[in-house]
Amino acid sequence: MNTPEHTSPDFLSRCYAGRRVLVTGDTGFKGSWLSLWLHELGAQVTGTALPSQTEPSHFRLVGLDTLIRHIDADIRSQEALENVFQLAKPQIVFHLAAQALVRDSYADPKATFDINIGGTVNVLEAVRRCPGVKAVVVVTSDKCYENQEWVWGYRESDPLGGHDPYSASKGAVEIVASAYRRSYFDREGLGPHLGLATARAGNVIGGGDWAKDRIIPDCVRALSAGEPIVLRNPHSTRPWQHVLDPLAGYLLLAARLLENPGAYSGAWNFGPRATDQITVRELAERFTQAWGQGVVEVQQTEQQQPHEAHLLNLNTDKAAFALHWHPVLESIDAIDWTVEWYKSWREHAGHPRDLSVRQIREFQKQCSMTKKDLLEAP
């Protein structure tokens, strides 16, 4: 399935340079990093989203609106999305726009379902009406699985589900994407004319995230204020990974969809190695060590807390075998890179864009050194 050309060091550069790429959710944490990376690869990037919901935001700090074409739009509006597609004329679509917080989904389940499910339907409807699109990657979540608290990793063929509205919405998005792929993008007897894949990643960390109720932003806010880091679920295990690792998988997946949509359409997991799982407490303690100070405390409360999974792992054998994708950064390195970004930003040791670009280039260098199917930017 892979040829020597696929493993050449400039594979992704050749794929993305000059191509028209649309990123929904470009003002978000992952979306802004992906858009910046695509810009580094020479792509003609259009991003669409609502204005960033956090202050500060990675999107604004790196001045992404000066590097790509950004269009304010709400994916709940079919008309707005149709306009975006007409202006962007994308060849590749990365759909990341979402309501991405579990606790917010408890507070407003309807908005979560409207944005995540209805918004995805609107994106795929716009894709249907845009003949130039050749590859679509819909980003969902590791939480799309019916979590049984298994010690082994979930495979792409395992049942979908979700205890909370957020997780249920992501499981539903997987079903919606599958229905569109089989109903509209596979030509009977001729094979698919458009590659459509879903990507299920773990808990991503990295510089530039200021969302509420996430462990890394909580750590940064506490340490910056000289306060202890307070944990709700210290013993919970999550598939932590640096944001660049799953983004590398998304980029590689879309590139392969362009080449062979029939072989690469479907669902894909992108997570850390099974031996690289750590608890929330271990992550927080490593963060304070890398930061150089700080105290970790466990929340003491009798108040009823919303349900959150305690154990969640992903099996990434499919991506390793078929895409030759492997995580590059171990969890300790991911934490160290994250601390480096925030400390440099806080101490004004560099422009945020320079910080992010430097980490992208260092990541690509490590990919090249370890002979992964990724590239160095030109």
C-alpha cells in the first residue's frame, strides 16, 4: 500500500504546496495549529469559525488572520457554509469546528448536538455541492466509543456510544459521516470519487490552549497566579499527546485520501503508545517539575460531579500498518514542549508565532530523523 515515494522526506510538501485547503474551526486550539502548519507547507488556506472563545487565543497570538484567509461563520448556518465553500473552492477539507468540552455539553446539550451533529451535516452538504473537493477529514474524538473502562485500546470497529452529550454527539458524527460516505461519495461499481475519513484522537496538549476545564490551561493559570493546581479526577488515565502528533496523522491521512480514496476512507485512531499512558496527577506533577515550581492538590468536595471516564485508551495499529503513522513525542516530551511554549510566551522570550513555527519545524525534523511518513517544510 505504501511506495518509497510515500516515505520520501518531502511527501507532504509536495501534496499541500499550492493546494486549496479549508479548515473549519481554525480559531480553535487544534484548528489554529493545523492552519499554521498548512501555511508552512505552502497550502492556500481558508479557515472558517466563530471568533475565538478564549482570551488569549493561539489564533490571535500567532496572527493567523494575516497568514490565511479567515471567514467568520457559524457551521449551524447552511447558507453561511455554502458561501465559505464558494469562496474557498477547496480541494481538501479538514472539519474541526465543534463544541469540544464535555462539561459544557452537560450545561447545554442542545447546542452541543446542534453544533457537532447538525454542523457536520451542513459541512458534508456543502461538500456534496462543491465538485472540486477530493478529500475530507472529519475530526471526532476518542470519546465516540462506548466506553467500557477497558484496559486495552479501542479499535475503529468497536461500538460507538457516549455517556454524556458530548461523547454521544461525537459517536453520532461518526455515523453521519459513514452514511454520507456510503450514500453519496461511493459510486456504485466505480469506487469512491471522494475520500472521506474520520479521525479519532486522544487528549491533546500543547502551547496556546486556554479553554476552561482542561488540565493544561488550568495548570498554566494556577502557576501563573502562584496558586496550587487543583485536580478533580487525579487517577483518571487519558491518551495524552502533543497536538502536533494527531495533526500529523490528519495531514498524512488527507494526503493518502487524494491518492486512493477507496483504500483510506473510513475511521482512524491517532493516539499515544499503549505504554505511554499517564494519569491526570502524573501529568500535573510533571508539568510543575518542568515549570520549576508549583503544588498539586486534589479537590475535596461532596458536590456531585458530572460523569467523566476514568480509563480510555486507543489502539492505533491500523494507522501504524496502513499509514505508517506513529506518535513521535512521548508524554514527557509532550509536557516539556508545552511548558516551553507557555513559559517562553509568558516571559516574552519570543513572538508566539515564532514559538509555534519553531516547534512545528522541530517536530518535522524529529519525524525525518525517525523515518516517519512526514516531511520537512520548505
